[in-house]
Amino acid sequence: MNKVRSSVFRVSVLMTLIVALNFVFVETSDALWSSSRNSAVQTFSGASFSPVVAPSISSTVGDGTITLTWPSVTLSGGQLVNYSVMRTPSTGPAVAVCTGASAPVRNGGVISCSDTTAVSGTTYTYTEQPNALSGTTPTWSLPASASSTAIAPKSWVFDSAGTPTISTNNNAQLVAYPAGTVQDDALVLVSVSDRNTAPTLPSGWTQIASSGMSSPSPMYFFVAWRRADAGTSVSFRSGTNSQGALSLIYRYKRLSGNISAPVVAHVAVQSSNSTSSSGFTPPSNVTTNLPGANALSIVAISSDANLSLQTNQSYVFRNTSSATSANTALGLSIGLGDKFIQSSGSAGASPTWAQSGAATQWMSVAIALA
């Protein structure tokens, strides 16, 4: 009888050990997180996010992209934090963006990604949700962030400048459209002359600005625009004499999904001049009467020096074109910068322009294109 009891006791101990080896439960208030494995899936519990509220997204509209950024979050257990980003249109269902090769990346304490599939003419808001992954399975996550401010992609962006045309007389010259121009692109014709005489407005174009100055030297600045036709150039009489004129065309192309016709969205064209300086800040800027406009700052100088933006005020420098006039003591240059204006209203402070030569006289025009 005693031997039987001993055998039963040993079996009970062995079974207890087997159970203990298969089912372990640890309870402690000191643990940040604990883990268990069920088949091939590992899960965590008990870790905490910092901050405890998902940061909201900030957005910057680029040429064909919307860049999204937000402060990074961390997990107390040191696990990797991933992010799900959703884009919601003004009407319709939300969709996931920033996936695959476009997944969010960390740079210091900032997370960023780019949405390259937003369609022109649609306004979106964005949310992001931090989550922890185990393999490919979300283990736990914070609630999604509050929606970002409403944002719309650009409808028109700068594409290129045509080949500059140099005029040394008042004969009509062919000014080339930029390569790749397609019908209904927005074209901006800019001309500056060493003579205070107005050019002839070419057929099919709408005049934006036409002004001249006589002191300290004669100079005339002219800007017009049109929706591109099927042509490749425009016949243009600059109004110059042997002193010379510089003319070229800028192209703003239509982005994906944009079916609208381009319009000049200025309330009033702003123009100005300066008699002689090495740099120049146009004294006033344009106010747009339509949302989603590009504010254009266009300047010209009576010198063949290179132009640049010294203080850009969020303007993007796009082009500078220069030429030595027929009178070799003179020269001409044109510069273009632009800035995207999300909502109608003021485009803000004007950029400050600089040039690489001696002090010279300046003329400028500010317009908005939407």
C-alpha cells in the first residue's frame, strides 16, 4: 500500500510540473510590458505610448505632391512604432496613403511621407494612427489623430521657360513656346526693353501689365498671358529699336485631375519700379480672389546680371534669363518666382530679389494664376 501511494504522489508532482511549464503567468506592477507566443504570433501588453494622444498632421503642398509631417511617438518598451495614414476627401470614403515604398520615415523627432495621388480640384483632410506591429499584425494602437486642416493639391505648376528671343529692331519676332506645351496650358509672355515704348499685344493674348520708365534710363516692362493653343510660338513686336529687347514665355502645366481652365486670379495687378539698387523688394503683393492660386513675382532689370531670390518669403525661384542688348553697354534680365496660396486673400510679403552685378534699375509685376 505504501508503495502505491508513493507512485501516485510522484505522478502528481510530474503533472504539476508539466502544467507549470506550459502555462506561466507573471503578475507584477514593475513590468513595463510582457509577452506571450500563440502559434507564430507574438503579442505585447502593458506598454504605453508617449504622447498618449496621436499628433495631428501638418501638410505642405508641392508640385504634384502633398508632404505630410507629424511629431514621432514612442513606446515605453522600445518597440517599433508604425503609422497608418488615411486621406479623406470632402465627399466620399477615406483611403490609405503613404504605403509601400512611400511609407512614413523618421528624421530625428519628425515623421514624414508624401501623398502623390491627390487629385486637383479636391480638398482633403489627413489623419495618422500610431501602432505597434508584431510581424504583420497590429498589436495595439492609439486612436487616430484629429483631422488635419483641409488641404488641396495644386492645379497648375511651373514647368519650364521657352528659349529667350532677342530683338534689335521693331520687327515682329517669333517667341517660342516652352518645349512640351500642350493645348490649354497657361502661358505667360514677359518682355523687357531698353526703350520706353509699349509693345504690340499679340492676337489671342490678354495683357496683364504694360508700363515704362524714362529715368535713369529708358525701360519698358510687358506681361501678357493666354491658354495655350495648338501653336509652337507667337509673333511678337516688342516696340524696341536698336537698343534691344528680351522676350520669353513661361509655361504652367495642368496637374492630374485638373479639368478647369486657367484664370488670372488677381484682384488688381501690382507693379512697381526702382531707379537704381543692387537688390529690390517689390513694395506690394497681389491679393487673390480664388483659392489654390500661384502668386507670381516677375522682375526685370536693365543689366545682364544673374537674378536670384535673396529673401524668398516662401516663394520658389523658377527662372532667370539674361541677354546683352545690341548696345553692349546695356543688358537685360528677367526673373520669375512663385508661391502657392491655399486660400483666397493676400499672398503675404513680397520676396526680395538680388542680382549679381552693379546697381541697376528694376521693374516688377505680381499676379496670381489659378
